[in-house]
Amino acid sequence: MRIGRWLRRLLMAAGPVAVCVSAGLLAGCGDFWQPPGGGGSTSFTLTNSGAITVSPGASGSSTITVTPANSFTGTVTLTCAVTTQPSGASSPTTCSLSPASVTISSTTAQTSTLTAATTSSTTTGAYQITVTGASGSTTRTTAVCVEVGSSSGSCGGTTGTSGNFYILNAGTTPQIVGESIVSGSLKTISGSPWTVNATPYSMAIAPNGNFLCVSTTSGVFAYPISNGALGTAVQVTQDQAYAIQVDWTDSWLVEAIPGTGGVTFAAVPISSTTGAYTSGTVPTVSFTVANTAVQPNRMVISGDNARIFLPLGAGGTIVVPFSAGGPFAAGTGASTVALANSSGSALSVAVDSGKSPGLFYIGETLANSAGNSGGLRAFTYSSLSSSKLVPASGSPIASGGLAPNFILPIAAGGYVYVANGAGASAAGNVAGFAVTASSISAGSTVSAGVQPLGLAEDSTSAYVFAVGSLGSPYFDAYTFDSTTAGQLDSQITSSTATGSIAIAAAP
């Protein structure tokens, strides 16, 4: 899709504008390298250590890990239920958790043991156990597959139920499609699809899950979410933002608006309940960067709410300080991460999840060690506070294709996935990489459609979703292989042509 570079003036009053020309690796200006303060929406993630395999009459276990995010503290109550089982199963597996609750008092994750028990008469096959963690109004789930004996149904096959997710389609009839996976099949959310009234650029869901924002040629619109269904859209701004994100306090809509020779960032104050504009000025900051080409739907905000990352094509990747207490203070500067290969292009960016990220990532064309294919670059996040970036061991590494269009670090850590394009007609793939706090190494790849453009992990941490716009399949749902760590197994595909350009999963 060709998108003209035209910057519409902000219609609301704007705050101070700082302009800084950035060039070269970490050539900062102003006081950028004094890390600003950040906020965060307290929450937690729920993950498991993998599938359980048992013989009839035996028991097996999986470790459930509760990981705090953004200074979360409190007691998380854990429950489990068998949510999928073989048809007509007798004496189905049962589940229990020990302990049944964990208390988070620091940044340290806590664990519980999930036990799946069977009898000698339990029907063999694949069962899914869903573990739910609840603390106040916050709930998270994770799904564990239990394979009893040998059977035609296995944990390598389709496994159960996912959280809700939303696909942004930019075809002749732009729309948002809401779906989930129930008992191994796609299920449409009530009311879906929802109309988008102009050509879309980008989509972002609030960290608290209360609303979904879409930027278009007619501006940015917020859709409130109730029981998974989208409500009536409210216009937030009239800005043509190529990329948007909601900050981790759910109170700022951050926009990246292209301009001649650079980019403008705007922080729009919004309701944390509906996403609607509240009141007050809209702080903005503008930067001139040579060869800028803002990449639609590729902006991210680090989990500590302290930095914004945006790939600029031939202009490299820009890093901008941010603070929920005052998004763009007077004198705000930025830095660019220069391209690994001057002939390449920065297409994607990502940051490890959580309030204390270990690595951040950049996907570029011509950025592998030989300079002839796509590359994934990884740097320690903490080195952003110094005068020189520190590459992770193994970086840059071949991304697995020509165009690393999207990067997804999973919530549990340990792996990052890249959606790769291989040309206008060749099938793409999703490549996995094992990561630590300071290293990256290649893993396995799985096929995808032509030019996959978006990835998302669902709220149960059981599925990774991929969407693309150029060739079948246009949607692919993957699960994590039960025997090979980090490997994705394709489960559900859709070949219906929709022109999908983005996907967002409910938290």
C-alpha cells in the first residue's frame, strides 16, 4: 500500500516542540542519556513449563510461573479447570495446584505446581487444562496440554482455547475482525467485523485491555472493549499517524506522524477506560533524520515506559525518551541507531517484555553478517544509558528471510520470533531465536504466508498469531512444540484474502 507523506496539523493545542538532528550510532543530543522516569500499569503474566505426558493411572506436573510486571505486588489466587478433552472421555484427567495462591512482594517471580491426575480407566488422548490467576480485577490465564497415553490426539496437535485477538484489514472494505480459538477452531467475537471508515495505518490495544485504537487517513479512533466486543468508535485526533501505541499507564496515546525530512511524535491525553481524548495540550516533539521513512504499525514503548522506539527505513531506528509524568519535556533529544548496512532499511523493532527489559531488537534488510539478507540485531537495553550500545553476543544474526517485517519477544522470555518476507510472491516464515540477557542464537522456523506483517502472543501464552496481506495463508495460529523448546507448530490457518496489516491480542 502506498502511503503519502503528508503531515496534517494537530488540531488541538500543542506543547513545546524540540528539534534535534541525529546521525550515527547513538549520536545523542540534549540530555537524552539521562534516563527519564517512567510509569507502569501493574499486572502480572502467567506461564507454564510445558505439556504433561502421562500413562493412564499416573500423574504428571507442570510448573506455573507468576511473573510481576510494572511493580505489581499482591496475592494471586490460582485455579485450574479441564477445558478440552477427547470426545466421550471417561474418567477424564483432573487437576490441582500447590500452592493455590502466591504472594508477590518484589520483582521475583513465584511458582506453583500444576498436577494432572488420571485413573487406569482414563480415556487416552489430549486434554487441555486452563490455569487462571486472579488478583482483584486482574486475571490472566495459561493453557497446559496433557497427553494421556498414545492416541491420535496429541499435544503437538490443535490445543484448545485462546484469548481474544483483533485483526486489522486494509482491503477494499477496511475493518477489524475479532476472533478467538475455542476447542481448536476459530470463533468470531459477537458483533465482528467492525467497520473502519478510512484506510488504516496502525492498531494498538491498551495494556489494560479496555480499548483498541486504530489510526487511519481520517485520524485516530478508539473502540471501547466490553466482553471482547468493540463498541462505537470515538475520534481521538485527526492526525494521520503511521504508527500508534498506548503507554503503560493507559493514559497517553503516542503517535508517530511523518513529515518532510523527519518525524513528529505526539502524546495525546486519553481516558484509561474508553481511550477518548480527555483535555489539555498535546505535547509534541519533532526530529529531522535523513532518509526518514516511518514504518507503519512498528512503534513500541519499552515496558519501563521510558523510551519509544521507531524504525525509519533508510533513516535507521530512532529512540526517544518518554515519561508518563510529562511525555516530552522541553529540550527532549533523541538518538538514532545507524543501519548495519548503509544500503539496508530498518523495518521493525521490539523490546523484551517487562519493566526491566534485557534486550531490544531491530530488524533490517541486508543486516546479516554477510550483508546479503535480512538480519536481526540485538542490544542490551541497559546500554542505552551509556554512550555506546552493547550488542548481544551473536548479533547481528540472519533473520531467516529478506525482510524482517515484525519482531515478537514472548512474555515468558527466552525466545523472540521474527516474521520474514521473502519477496512479493514467495512464502514467508516465522523464525525463532533463543535469547538470554546478553546473547542471541538461531532456532527453528515455520512457514507463513507471503510477506507476513504482524505477530501477536495471546493472553494464555499458548498461541502465537501471524497475519499478512499478500498471499495465503493470511492468518496462521501456532502453538509451542511440546518437545522442542522454542519451536512453533502451525495449528490453524485461513486462506481468505483480507489484506491484513496488523494483529493485536487482548492482554
